[in-house]
Amino acid sequence: MNIKTLSFGCRLNALESEKIANGLSKVINTAILVNTCSVTGEAERQSAQTVRKLSRENPNVLIFVTGCGATRNPELFAKIPRVIVVDNVNKMNIKSYLDAMDKYDFDISCSKIDVFKNAETPLSKQFIQVQNGCNHDCTYCVTRLLRGPSISFPYAEILADAQQAVKNGFYEIVLTGVDTASYVRVENNKPFLLADLCRALLHDVPEIQRLRLSSIDPASPEVFKIIDLMRQDSRFMPHLHLSMQSGSDEILRAMRRRHDADMLKRIVQYSNDGFQVTFSADIICGFPGETENLFNETVNVVREMGLIHAHAFPFSPRPKTVAATMPNMVPKNISKERVKIINDIATENKIAFMKKQIGKIVSVLVEEKNIGRTPDDIDVKIGGKNIPNKTICDVKITGINGDMFAGEIA
């Protein structure tokens, strides 16, 4: 298959790119597919910059550009030579790409990719999309405008994807979506929610050895059900990534988030009641109106929750969102300083947690070059002979090497 893909932003984009490439490979011989992101202005800029470079380096190849960046600003990409833009509404429909090609005067008979240094990183775990879109109205978010309302996929399709994954040798499954917590279907005349989905997969596909969620909204009651399921089935990895965004109630209200700081603390307390779950989170720094005192509220919550990872990033005003026109914008340099503060605290939390794990034996998924991933989503470098990727093995934690564990086969 000579369909090359490059994805920006969320893991969902990479998963969709893989499906699109598989479909395109059945009807055309050569193309480059770029799946763009628009969550921040920088992500959109990087997407366009990369597409321009690919166009210069491959003068005989069609480049399909899709995703949120291309949907929000199609003109930015359409003016690049040999680029065909397919919006989010049509991105999973292969016929849309063929119809667009028919309208494009370009001979692809001699297509040849000359330069492509951006290959997707091969994974040892399989991501499965369970949901798309979002029904909420967070003031900062452009993604919900570009992906549309929430749609939950049928369980039969998700089950088939999971069964195929284990046949292909993937024993860790990660469920993903735009707003995964909003998953809801009706099965056997009963509501079928996210925790029900996870429980069903663990039952119906016993070959799954590790199950994870890519992220979850802390406002959802499903969080507590998921933690209960982790207690009941050790195959559900005891780590959750929360779409937290802030630890200040005032900022959370301005964002129109549906949780508060107390909810975040209650989730952690619930998870530590005879069972330990580790947490990571998305955090926006420098949201309009975020004073130093309000930022310090977030700092205190990050410390109290013991977050071991933080995906902290500066606020980026996105067109057509409420937050883009809010007063009291925070200077970019201050936002960046706050990002560093949050990341440094998360690192401190992580190292403190890691020190307590030395000497323990943990299950590790080997991803590449003898570097694996613990149930708590921390890298571990395994000494000794080479271990094949996708292997799940027991490893004794012997120490800490930088930001990862050092270990040996138990």
C-alpha cells in the first residue's frame, strides 16, 4: 500500500487516518493523506506548514487533507498545489475522495512519493473508536463545532473491531472518541452506557488482557462506575485521563464545564478507597480572566489530586467560540509560564509515585526497543535480551531512569 498518512492532534485522528488509508488503497495506488487539527491556532499552523512542505517535496502526488483544521479553514489548504480538501462530514466516505478527484485536473498515472519522513509511529496497542462528536457547549472548544453532535457506535461494530484486534495480536485495547463519556445506546431495551460497554467487551472478548480509555469527562457519573469495574476486573488498567481543564471553580464556570474542583477531589478519594487509580489530565493555562489567585487554585488541585501526567497547554482563542471574545485575555508569556509550573508539579507527583513502586512486580506492555508501559501509563526500560513488541510480561521495577522506570523480567 502506497498511501502515506500523517495525523495531527488526537489519537482519534490517527485511527481515522488508518481506516481512510485502507479504503483508499483499494481504489488508487498512490496518495498522501493528512488529517489536520484545529484545537489550537498552533496546531492548525503546523498542519498547513507540513502540507506545504509535502507538496513541494512530492510534485507528482495528490495530497488529501481532511480533519478539523481543513474543515474550519479549507481555503488555507486548497490553495496549496495538488491538495484536495475533504471536510469532516465526508472524511470517512471514500466516494467523497473519488468524487473530488474527478473534479481535479491532475494526471496521477505517474504518481510517486519522493519524500515522506513523517510515518505514523507503529503501536503495540489498538485504539478503537466508540463515539464521535459532542453535545456540550464549552466556551473554548472549536472541535464540537467541526465534528458535529455526539454519535455512539453500535456495540456489534465495536465488538467486531476488538475481536479483529486480538486476532491481529493486539492484547491492549484503548477506547477513544471525542467525548467518550457520553457513549449511550439501547441494547435489549435497556440503556447501554460507557461502563456497560467496557464490561461487555471484557466479557465477550476474554483474550483482551488490558483495557483503557483514552480520556473521560470528570462530570460523567460513568467515572465512578468505571472505577468500580477496575476494582472488579484487573484487566481494566487503573489509570484515567480526565478532561479537567482547570481546578478553579470560577474558571470552570466561565468555560461552561459541568464539574467543579470538589468533583475532581471526590473522584480521587473514591478511587483510593481500598484501591489506587492514578490520574492524568488536560489543563488549559491562561484562560481569559485567570488571575494568579485563580491559577493557584488549579495548582493546589493538581497537587492534591497527585496527577502523574499533565497535558497542559496555553489557551488559544479559536474563531466562532465564546471564549475568543472574552475580556481579560492573559498574555501568552504568562500562559506559557503557567504551563511549565503545572508540568513541573505533575513531574514531582510522578517521581514521588514512582519511588513507591521500586521493588514491585508489574505487568508491562512492550512497545518498542524494550520500552514498555505499566498499568499506570508510565514507561519502563527493560534490561536484558530483546523482547518482541506487543508482548505483555511481568517486570520487576528496579529503579528510576530519568522520567521512566528501569526494570528486569521477573
